[in-house]
Amino acid sequence: MSVDSTVSGLLRQIATQDVVEVRDEMGGLRRVAARAAVVEQYGFEYGGAWREGHNKSTLVACLYRDTRPEARAREAATIAAFPQAGRGGPVPGMRPGTLKPLPEAEQTVAHLKDRIAFDVTAEAAGPKQKRFVWAITAGLVLTLLIAGYYLGALVGGALLSGFLLFAFRIGDVRRRKITERLTAAGFAAVRDEHGRQRFLRPGQQLPGHANPFAN
């Protein structure tokens, strides 16, 4: 999909919806972060992210319309400065003809990338997901035992359990590093109504009208 098609699709959502979804079927974290940065220039705030679809390959970021006066002023200024966005003209914060950030937008995209990565990995390591993967492991071991493959059940169960523990540990380390970066940048760590940890930039509030993790 071309840059103009992508941006015009985002602008249609911005013009008609209070919640915009930025999605990438290949799961491109930086691509989604760059597009989310464009949407934020039109008076929206990042709300959350998740993976969906076959093999969870589609990455989705949710942004909600910010009703504060400063957000509405930001939207008006962006519309005035970039009247041809999506129709061959420049796109706010992006290099001409691309969705690669200009130097002044690099930090914004990097912060969005961190917030998206944190939300996605936290979702994958949630209690529900952990129970699911451990249930699959137990089911595999039980199947092998019933079939009489006792050694296979022992070795396979041990290897799979070790792999899962390692993967969960890597995720924990990654989220801790993201937390350190976002906290150092002034983002506030909060808990939403479901107990999930989130990161808000100064002045931002959690959306009260929609649950971005409904999927």
C-alpha cells in the first residue's frame, strides 16, 4: 500500500471516528509507531495495542480522540499546515514520500514504539495467556503418557517448560528496560481499570469511554 493510500485511510478514520485503529498485517512495530505518531498530530492520544489474526501476526494500535483544548488546537494547526496530506503532499513529522520520521519526530516515534511493545508483550504474558500455554504443555505431556511415550513425555515436557520459562523471563527483562526508558522520558506508570500497567505522557489521562484491549 502506498504512503498516500495509508495516510488517506488514517485521515478518513480521523474525520469520522473517535477511536482510530492503526494496523499492520506483518506486525511491523516501527511502521505502526510511525503511523500512530501521524494520528497523534491530529488531536489523538495513544490508547493501547494488541496482536490479532492468524498466528497473532497483525499488530493493532488504538488511539482515541483527545477532547482537551490543546489537542484540538494541535489538530487545527496540523490541518492548516498539511492540507495535502494523503493526496501527494507532505505528512506531519514524516520524510517526503515516506512514513519515516523526520529527526524532530524520531523521539516521538521511539516512545510510541516502546509503549506499543510494552502493551503487546504484557498482554502475551498475562495470567490468561500463561494459563493457556501451560495447559497446552500439560495436554501434550498427558497425551504422550497415555500413548506410552514416557521418555518423550519427560523430555518433551521438560524442554517445553524450560523454553516457556525462558521466554517469559526475556519478556520481563524487555518490559523492565522499556519501563526505565519511558520513566526517564517523563512518562507516568499507572494501572488501568483492569489492573494493567500503562504509560501516560504528562497531562494524559486514561480513556474512560473505551477499552483499547477489548480484543
